[in-house]
Amino acid sequence: MAKGQKAKEALVAPMGVEPQVVTLTLDALLARSFPIAQVWVLHANENYPPIVAALRRLHAERAFYRHKGFSLRWHFVPIQDGQHYPNDFATEQDVALFLRVLYRTVAQLKRKGFRLHLSIAGGRKVMTAMGMVVAQLLLGEHDHVWHLLSEGKLLQSRAMHSDEPDEVVLVPVPILRWSLLPSTVQEILLWDDPYRAIERQRQLQQQQRWQLLQTFWQKLTPAEREVVESLVRHGEKAEALAKRLNRAAKTVRNQLQSIYAKYRDHFELPPDAKVRERLIADLAPALTLLGKDEPR
């Protein structure tokens, strides 16, 4: 994007059978002066009567926004894969299809440099959950996830717009992003498969955990490492560990205190945090490999 050029902004709105969720969200974003240029509506089987009616109402709304002076490009994305074109998202296969289509749509827009507004207000709860997965994988610090709160009377009326600003509230949803580095996001954007992206994130997180444990292990003295190995393998108290290691109980207690202090410092925990069980849980899966090459 050229310097000084404003980012293009798009609303991505998965829709159930209530099209007003799309327009109410769009109205609220425009009222906040977000320069929405495109609206992407993801929908289920367009031959299913409730979806037919919802799409008909949304198509009619394009004239409303033109009359209001908004230049919007509308895109309607079928959640479909060949013959698999569900009416609803009630099975694992349906949900996996929804995830793939939503992921591809968002990835496509991000590749084109759009700043995104992802609505998670429409459809089933599982659609909301998949929306958050996509947000965590692909959205950046300048993108937004929104949930819609509206008065019950407005929902019951099925009105496509509200005359009362207080009837509709957009709630920003915080995103706990999985990507560790900008380069990771760029790598993931090359793919159209969310499951591959999730696996890549799992690998990166595993590497990060391993590096943290390796660094902690290197801070221990050889004697402290022997104590940790015995503690993790046997879970015994200081006196039993001392007997097993043929050391004085006072020596082992001091070594344990030093180990716990180093663990708190390394993982930035409070000085009074109890860490014995946490240390055992963290080191047990990696104990045989610590001090060796990183596992592949």
C-alpha cells in the first residue's frame, strides 16, 4: 500500500436466516465512519426457502445504500463444495465446510490489502466459534471482530434498519492472535487450507515451548538438573529425593528452592507463586530430550 493511502475496508458477514443482522451491523459501522467499500455475505444453500427469502431481502437493500450515498460492492459467497451445499450447519462436515469457505474469503481479502470487519453475530454458535478461529489465524492489529447487540423488539420486528441508535450496539471482540511474527501471517496467507494453517501454528507453538524449556534447563546447575529429573520422575518430597540421590536433605531443599526461584524468574511469575506441580507438568513431556537437540 502506498504511503498515505487509506486501507480499503470490507465487512465479512456470515449469515444465518436473519438478513437484518448484516444490515444492522453495516449501518452501525457506517455510523462510526468506517469507510466500508465492500460487503461479503456468506450464506447456506440458496435453494433453501429461508435462505432464498433472506438473500432476496439483502439484494433489495443495495438500492437503499445507493440512495444514502454509499458506494458499496456486494458479494454473495455460497458455502458450498461441489454437491455439498448444506441448508444449515448441523454436522461436522457442514462446519468444516463453513470454516474453509470463511477462511478462504478472509485470506483472499487480506492478500488484497483490505482492512477487515468480521461479524460473528449471524447464524449458529458454532459459526461464531469458527469465525474466531479464522480471526486468530488471519486478522491483524488493524482488523476488527464485532458482535451485535440489539433490542428484542427490533429483532422481533425483523426490520432491516433501526431509527433509534441505542437499539443497536456493536461490541468489539478481542482477538488472541496465534501468529507470532508478521512473517508467519504472510506464510499462512499463501494457503487456502485452514487446517494446514492450524497445524503450522501448532508446530510454531511447540517450538516456542521447547525453546522456553531449553533456556530454563540451561540456567540450572548439573546438580540441580539431577534433582529436577528425580522430582519429575518420582514426584517425591525433599527427604525422599535426598535419600534417592544420596545427598543431605538440607542440600536438596536448598537446591529445590533455587530451582523454583529460577523457574519463577524465567517464566515471570510472582515471587510467592507455588510452582512445584507446574514445573513437573511442564518438564515431564520433554525431560528425556532436554539438553539434547530440539525434537523434530
